[in-house]
Amino acid sequence: MFDPTVFDNLKVVLEGAVYDMDSEGQLQVIGRTDRIELSAMSRFYAIKFILPEQKDTWAELRLWADTEDLAGEIMELGSVTLGCHMQPVFFKYVRDPVADCPRIEQLVTEIWGRHVGQTQRISTIYGQADALPLNEISVHFMRRFGEEVIQDLPQMLEHMLIMLKQL
């Protein structure tokens, strides 16, 4: 009999929670990625959404399990910490990165706490001088997630909505 992995279980619950919020009008799903990397035997899932009234800022919640994560669980290896990785990522066009990025850094700390890491990556398109730079803001958790966080996924999504509203 097939026993779903931690990744599979988290993905199903996460996807259901996001689509419930979509049907309630709290957010709007604008994209989804569900990838199996056969050469490395890893899994990746991401769901991208916006606030209905705010089209220029969006979020993506990423979930992935590496070869070690999946193999350790399937083979029941006691030496591997079971779970997968989860990462909220936000995208926002910024007018002045030098002024905006420190404010965004403070906002991430206020919403997610000091125990998380964060990265901001600014990108522009060469040759389009009038285009605003895009800031990709990533929140990094320093641990793997197991099925014990399933009941916390709605709270994670609420934090993401708060972040989107404040951005």
C-alpha cells in the first residue's frame, strides 16, 4: 500500500488551504508549479497568489523535499531528520531600492520575527531604463517541516497576507 510522504501530505493540505482562501475572496491564485526532478529524485511545489485589490505585489509559498529527505523517509533511515523545506517569497516593484529595502527588512522582522533569515534580490531588465526594479523577498526558516506543522499552515498563510498588505 502507498504511504504518502511528508511532502505529499503538506502539499495537499497547503494547496487546499490556499484554494479555500481563494474561494472566500481573501486572495487570488495566479500560478502553481508542481515538479518532480527525476535526475535527482526531488520534489518541488509552489503556489503563487495576490491580494484581489493589489495586482503589483504577489507572494509564492514554496515547498520542496530533496533526495535525502525523500529517501530517508521512504527507507525509514533513522539518521535523517524527516521533513521538507518551506519558504514564503514575496515580489514587489520598488522605486528606490536604497530607501525601500531597509524598510522591507524591518517589516519582515516585525512580521516573521528575528529567528528567520531573509534575502532581498533586486533585478532589472537591461535596456528598459523606465522599468521599476523587482524586489524578491525570501523568508528563510532554519529547519525542516514535518506533519506537525499542518495545523499551523493557515497561520503561515495569514502571515503572508499581512506581509502582502503591508508591502
